[in-house]
Amino acid sequence: MNHSDQILSHGRILRYEFHERLTHWIAAGSYIYLMLTGLAFYSPWCFWIAALLGGGQVSRMLHPWAGLIFTGAILKMFSMWSAQMYPTGADKAWWDSIGHYIRNEDDQMPAAGRYNAGQKLLFWGFIICGVLLLLSGAILWFPEYVPWNLRFLRYLAVLIHPSAALLTIGLFLIHIYMSVFAERGAFGSIIRGDVSLAFAKRYHPGWYEEITGQPASPKK
Ligand code: HEM
């Protein structure tokens, strides 16, 4: 899409097209189901979740299928967004200024593009863990097809699957906090698709400049 088409008639900027939002919500919905049923299998303390979701057997049967839906969604995310997620020199400067970010001193931060370095980390974290979860999950789903002389793969899968899942839970909690509570306007962007000019200028000045051709407010 042309940058000029991204500036909407009512003075807002299109951040996510419909297919991006749909993919995101398929990933989110399947992930939440996977996380809840996965926690139920992980610890007896959490088994009550499986009971709420139709029982242990139903959860065990649907969990791997939800995993395939999640994998499909993150592969689509990879094809849509990976080109914008590679680290740049500006990202290093962004991490070096993380203290300002934590203190909400956005005007002191180096200009982020469409995604800041934290969002890029989240993206790659989900992609890498997604691949690990798929590979280890396939072994746990069909252990009978793993040849006996390669049985160490089963032990590896038992270790990797929950470790990668716990890592994504950490990423997920940070993602919810940042995108729903910390950055006002972000949640609307993944529902309706657009953000205000003020949001773009404050959180993604490099992207604002790219889309509008106008300088974002000068840094102090
Ligand atoms: C209820 C759960 C979720 C909510 C409320 C949520 C919310 C959001 C919001 C508001 C954005 C837009 C942020 C921005 O552009 O400034 C976003 C982007 C994104 N979401 Fe989610 N999300 C959820 C679950 C997930 C899950 C499970 C994944 C894992 C695949 C995910 C991956 C991403 C990615 C990669 C982006 C783009 C980069 C970023 O903004 O961090 N989200 N999400």
C-alpha cells in the first residue's frame, strides 16, 4: 500500500490492514486456548482449567489442532511483518535508552520506526518459540513414529515444549501490558486498524515521518 493511502480522510493513519488484524486475532485466540490447556496439562494445580474447557480428554484432543492453527497464524505474521522486524543500528540506541522508555520519557527516545526494538524482540521470540513448540509438539503428538534409536528426541521434546511455552507466557504478559495498558491507542489499532497522528508521532516518529513526509517533533 502507498504511504499516501495510509493517511485516512479523517486525519488518522492506517497501521494494520484487515488481513493483518485477522491474522493477529487468529494467533491470539489460538494462543490463549493453547496457553490455558497447556497450563492444565503442566500442573495439577491448573487442571481445573481443562475441566472448564470441556474436560481433560477434549482439551488433550484439541490442543495439538489449536497448535496447528497458531503455527499457521505465526507463519502468516512472518510473511507479513518479518521484513520490518530485522534489527537496525537505531534499535541498539533504543535498547541503550530503555531507562527513558520505562519512565515514559518518550521524547528522550531515539526515533523508532513502525516497530520499536521491544516489539521486534517480541515478534522474533514468538516466531522462534513457535517453531520450537511445533517441532517438539509434533514429537509429543506422534511419539510412536520416533525411531527407538532416536528416542532422545522424545526426552528433548518433553523439556523443550514447556520451556518454550513458559517463555512465550512471559512475552505474552509483557505484550498485553504494553499494548493494552501502557501505549494508549495501540489496542484500537489492532481492532479498527488506525491510530491518531499524535500516537504515531509519540511512539513511532520514524514511521510517522515515513508516512506523512513531515518531521516528527524535534527531540530535546
Ligand atoms: C489478547 C491477546 C492480545 C492482545 C490484547 C494483543 C494486542 C496487540 C496490539 C494492541 C498490538 C498493536 C501494537 C502496536 O502496533 O503498537 C499488537 C501487535 C502485535 N501482536 Fe498482539 N495481542 C494479543 C496477543 C498476541 C499473541 C498471542 C501474539 C503472538 C503471536 C501476538 C503478537 C503480536 C505481534 C507480533 C504484534 C506486532 C508487533 C507488536 O506490536 O508487538 N499478540 N497486539
